[in-house]
Amino acid sequence: MWSVADIIRLFSLFFNLVSGLTLNSYIIAVYVREWRKKKGLNVSDKIVLLLALTGITFQCTVTIERLTFFLGSLSPHSRRRNIYIFAFHIFLMYEIFWNTAWLSAYYCLKLVKCSHHVFLQVKKRLSSSITQLLIVSLVGLFLLTLPLPWTIDINYRNMTSDPSGNRHDIHVDVRYVPLYMVLGSLLPFLLCFICIGLSVMSLLSHVQQIRQNSSQFSSSPQLEGHLRAVRTMILQVCLCLALYLAALSMLLFSPYLGMIEKVIFLIIITSYSSVQAVISIQGNPKLRNRPPTHDTAMCSK
């Protein structure tokens, strides 16, 4: 018989599956339409599109992973399959971190005005190579994740002696954790924090300049764009940090977590894709303003 924790887990799983797929599919549809009209996308649109694609894959993977753990058998074949699914899930999570870091870096380069030659060189090189950096981070994380299945072990519990719904414990080789934490999460988080700090400083400087003309202060499109970009960066990083802390707690402290903690962390992990899509939609005018339909466009003519 299912417990209350089981029902909450399944409800969160399927609710976020539907909402995550719907919202991210909307983002993809908008950008595909934009690409067909303009035959191309700018760098920020490419990163947001990649985040949406990764979000859909992440949502499907975490759903499959949770269901296999929830209904998993104790056979060695099933256990090895679940380990591979879990490793792929971790790879997607760190890919999300790096995509968010590159998006923050791109926004920062657009917002920050600095005449120092070192900054100008970095800005010039990064602006023209963000796409290549996205590919490099993807390939690098894939190579980094390859040894992960051999450092993880999953122990299933006997449900007769443990009816609380804690069906499995995850054990990871602690010797591998520091390397993966540094390359997979610490570096992108540091990049995000630096970019946010520089962007906030640039925004404050811009506000001081606009305040000199009070008539423009309340209705500056440039200021609104700056505020929206900074807010999007901060929300994205906070969301990634919540996802990281929840996943890390499940990974390292799974045997010591109670039922309530596991349910809370599961809700955070499964709701990531939906919340990330909402942040992207609210932070981008192309996504926030619903594109006109074909009939509407014909009527306007």
C-alpha cells in the first residue's frame, strides 16, 4: 500500500513532467518560428533554446529515474541500468549549470561598459566564441561523466522492513566527488557570481547616469532591459543553486535523510525544468509576448 510520501512524490513527478514539457516546448516553438523567419538566432536566444532542450531531456530523465527507483527491481541488470540513468541525470544537471554560466557571461558582456584593454579583449573573444564554448563544455562534461557509473552503487531496501518509502540508498566514491564538484559546479557558479557582480555594478552606474535626467528615469527602455537581464541571471543562479544543493544532499547523504527531507529535495529536483522555463519566459520579451497567430496576422493586414 502506498504511503502519503509515495503519493506526494508521484504527484510532483507527473505534475512537473506535464508543466515542464509544455513550457519548454513553447520556448522551442517560439525560437523555431523565429529561426524560420530570420534564418538565424542571436547568442542569447541560442543559449535559452539550449536550456529549454536540456530542460526537456532533464525532466524526462528525472521522471524515468524516479520511476525506476520507485518501481525498480532488485536484479543486477536493473541496478546497473538505474546507475546509468542516474549518471546521465547528473551529467544533464551540470550541463545546465554551465549553460546558465555562459548565459550570465553573455549578458554581462552586453551590460558592462569598460574601456580597459584586457576587458575589451575578453569581451571580443567571448562574444565571438560563446557557441564554441557551449560545445566544449558539453563534450568536457561528457568525458568527465564517463567514469561516474563505476563510482556509484545503489542499495535497495527491503520494503517489508522499511515501509516508509525510502526504497534505495545511493553511495558514491568520495574520491571522485571533489573533481566533479570543482569542474561541474564550482567553476560555473564562480563565473555566474562574477558576472552578476559586474552586471549589478554596471546597472547601478547606469542608474546614476539616468537619474541626472528625472524625466527619463521612470521610462528608460535601456534601464528596463538591464534590470530584466540582471533579474534573470540572479533567478537562474538561485534556481541552479537550489537544484545543486538538493541533488548533492541526495547523492552524499541519502542514507541519513528522513522521509520528509527526501520528499522536499525530490520536489526541488523535479520542479527545476518548469521553474527554469518560467524564468526564461518572464525574462525574454520574445517569449513573454505571445507571438501572433496566422489568423491574427492576416486580420491585422
